[in-house]
Amino acid sequence: MQMGVGCVALVRISATPRKGRWEDAKQMLREMDIRKINPDMHTYNILMDAFCKEGMIEDAESVFCIMIEKGEQPDVVSYSALIDGYCLRGQMKEATAVFNTMIDKNIEPNIITLNSLINGHCKRSNIDEAMKLFKEIARKKLEPTVSTYSTILYGLFKVGRSKDALELFEHMQSIGLTPNFITYSVLLDGLCKNHQVDKALSLFRIIIKNGIHPNVAMYTVLIDGSCKNGKLDTAMDLFCELYSRGLHPNIVTYNAMINGFCNKGLIEEAKEVVIKMEKNGVFPNSVTYNIILQGILRWKKPKDVLSHLKEMDARGFSIDASSFYLLLHMIPAKEQDSNFADLIQKLVPNDVLKSKFQPAK
């Protein structure tokens, strides 16, 4: 098969597909057809993979069909691209159907195929299905990658099986696989979300000793975990340590600290963090103000509610669903004056209002 200028251009299109680029690709395919230039399997696979990674699975399916019409038989890369595309969209039924078709055609899956399926199942908390595939890797004598283990670890933590996750982590190291930055991040996040902050902190110190340089995201995970588990002092120490390493907290980091103060009823301290972040060039968002609003309501500071709502209005922030429901529960109707009602009408999105007041079926 020839690989001409048109085919090269098609590969370039596939490298950065965006909305509307598929029409360019189709036109290029038509021109190649007229000029009797046939793209090879590699070109089709590149195009399919690029569209799948952009979430444009229907376009990838079209390429798949064209490839077959042109007499090319899909290979493991073709099927793996489609499987990955469906998994990225959470369409596990479709991904499994493609996998089964692939097996029926006696095309052996590779580690990339199985990693995609495992990842899809883990994201949807189908850990039993993911573990079956994990065992299939060993049965087929394929080599699991660090990515394979990181994905399974994520899935186990997601369903609360932290003990199994830690055992798997030990096994991973025992067979000579070195955890990477993503693996450690999954472990820290999983331990924190499973209320094992002390273990996460111990692991964090080991990670640093092993020469891994933590980034803002790692610190944010630990700060957030510490705050949500009532360890505000630990969170503050980590926040200071982050600065000492020359790192700069982002909006997520600041929001985690603000949430920590609000959980302890330290609303004024939370507001001071907002002032500090603005001085450092990080501007609060709607999440920031909803965290503080919920703190004000939970700690029964009704006199602060109206002024906070006015500030939200001035900044153009809306009230989210959680804050709205808490607001209605904490502020009785008899205490809601016209100013309060007007602000609620302005700050609560229509979809939240409708969901709250629509008649029960």
C-alpha cells in the first residue's frame, strides 16, 4: 500500500482532532480514494486512537467501518483503541462487546487492551470485574505494568478495600516493579479517603526519603485528608512545609484549608485565608464561598449569613445545591426577610430551585 502526501496529512489531522476536524479527515479520505492512495493499517489506527482520546467515539467507529470497507482487517491496536474510547466514556457494555468480538476473531488482547478495560471497570467501581481481568493478565503470561497496578490500587481504594490495596502494593514491589509518581499519588489519595491519614503521612515521608519530589497536588491531597479527618494542625504544618519547598498552593489547596477551618467553626480564620490567597494572586471561586457559607450555617451564625450572601452576589458567585438545602434547613421561613428572599432568588440557579420545589411523584 502506498503512503503518499495525503496519508501524511491525514495523520497530522488525527494528531490533534477537535470538533469539526472529522469533516477535514473525511474529505482527506475521499481525496485519497480518488487518487488511489490507500492509507495503511497504522494510519487508520492512529486516527481512531486520536478520536477516541478526544471522546469522539462515533468518529472512531466511522474510521473503523471505512477501514473494513477498504479491505483492512482490524488488529489488536484497532480493537484496543475502540475499547479505550468506550471505557473513557464509561460505556463498559460496549467496551466489553468489542472485547468479546476481538476474542471471537482469535485476536489476542495485549496489556494495553486489558489496562483500558481494567481502568474502565475501576472508575465505575466494578472492582470484581477488574480483578478478573488482572488475573487474566497472569494467565496469558503478559507482564503487568506499573500503570496496571496503579489502576487496580485506585479501584480497590475506591470501594474501600484499603487493606487489599496495601497488600497489592507490597506485591508490586516484591516482583521488582518500582512505583512511580502516579502510584504514590493514588496511594496517598486512597489512604486519606479511607480515613487512614496517619498511614498516608508515614508513606509520604518514605516517598520523600526515596527521592520523590512532592508537588502541590500531593500536598493538597494530604492537606485535604487531614482537614476532613479533623487534623487541622497537621494540615497547617503541611501547608507551611509546602511553602518552604518553594511550592505555591493553588485554589484547590486553599479551599481545602478553608474547609478545615470551617469544619472547626473557625470562620474568621477561614476568611483570613481568603484574604491571604488573594494577596498571593490566587482568587477565590464559587466553591470557596460556598464552603464558608456552609461553615456559617453549620456553626449557627445567622447574623453572618446575609452579609456573606451579599458578598457572593457582589462577586457574581452562585449558591450550590448543598448550600441551598442547608440554608433552607438552618434559616426558618419566619426569619427570612425580603432582602434574604431576593438574594436567594438571585443566587440560586434555576435548576437547583426546580429540583427542590418540584412536586414529589
